Amino acid sequence: MPSSTIVGSRVVALEAVMPKKSPSQEQAASTLPLADQAYAEIRRRILDGEYPAGTPLSEYQLSADLQYSRTPIREALRRIVASGLGTLITNRGVFVAELSAQDIAEVYHLRELLECYAIRLAASHISDAEIAALKAEQVRAEEFMRKGKDRDAYDMAVAMHDRIQAVANNSRLTRFLDALSDQSHRLGLITLRHKGQLELALSEHRRILEALEKRDPDLAEKRMREHLARDYETAMAAALPAGSRRRAA
């Protein structure tokens, strides 16, 4: 795992919130500009694996599939490329970005640096009410897992990471993490399909919450770092063929 302590080669545990939309949210989405609607749908399909790595994102095909004109599709694709989910290849067009060992290492290295800092800040001033909210979300995540609702459990796990960011109360830190959110979420959903990953991640989250409840920044950082290191290894195993898992420098 690339880290600030193993120099050379992540923080939400890789996990940017993508909660399922309520009917009211769906209605609100329908009032967004067409380019925003097109972007949201293309983004969802990439993150949920409907458009795998290397899939061509043709303006013509997307216009037909999504029932939008090419103008909002073109703007949506610009944003897909800017987010890191797409790659523009000269004279060929836009493709869903491939994942390499270096890509995964870079995302996790940055998450580690940022999320470990966030949890140190959070541990130093978290309130009893905020601890209670985090515990309630952990309970809900575990209930979803027991019911076999893995995606709902994953969304709750992501919400925990976001709440820690909020408690850290550093707007610039939040902006940096938001910039990584799509790539983090894409990897998070890939690791979710790895057997045993969800149960292990939620167990690690419980240990992180215990450290926060003790208001111990060193212990909270240590447990977050361990969580992200293991998550990194899972992402490498789940996202890449065995022959391409050489650790990035």
C-alpha cells in the first residue's frame, strides 16, 4: 500500500457517497439542465459497471440511448473526462478510463494522506452527538448487510466517511476529497464484489469508531491507515488481472 509512512508509491475508505435516490430526488433531477442529466446518467453507468473500462462513449450512441441531443451529451463527456472517469484519445473519441496499478496507487495514496488527516482533525473535537450519529449509521450498515442488501450497506459505509470529513470541518480538505470521489467510488464498487470485503470493511469501521469515541487522534489515524491499506490490496486484486498487479512506485 503506498502511504505517507511507506514513501514511494489513500479517504473516505474509498468510498464516495452514491445513495439511492428518493422519488423527490428523482423529480428534482428531472428539472436539471439536460447536460447535467446526461452527465449524471453516464457517470452512474460507469460507476455501477454498466460501462466497463475501455468502453467507447460515442456521442451518437449515447444520444440514441439516453434520448438527448448531441450538444448536452458532448458537454457531459467533457465533464466525464475532467472527473477522471473518461479518457479522450485524439482522433478516436472518449473511452471509459482504464485502471492500472499506478492509477489505483495514486488514488489510495491521496486518500490515505487526506483521510488520515481528516480523522485526526475529527478525533480532536468530535461531539457526543456526532459520535451517536456515526454509531447509528454503523448499525444501519450492519443491518443492511445481514439482510443481504450489500449496496445499501456500502452506501451507509460511504456516509460514515463523509461524516468524518464533515466533522473535520476543513473546507479545502473536503474539496480535495470531493475531487477524488468518482474514482474512489468506482474502485469502492469494484471491491464490494470481492468476497468478504463488505463484512471486513464494516468490522474495520467499528474499530475506527471506537478510536473516535476515545478522542484519540493517533489511534484513529492508525486504524484508518490500516483500513485503507487493506482496501488498497483488495482493489488491486479485484480490479486488475493477476499479471498486472505489480505494485506502483
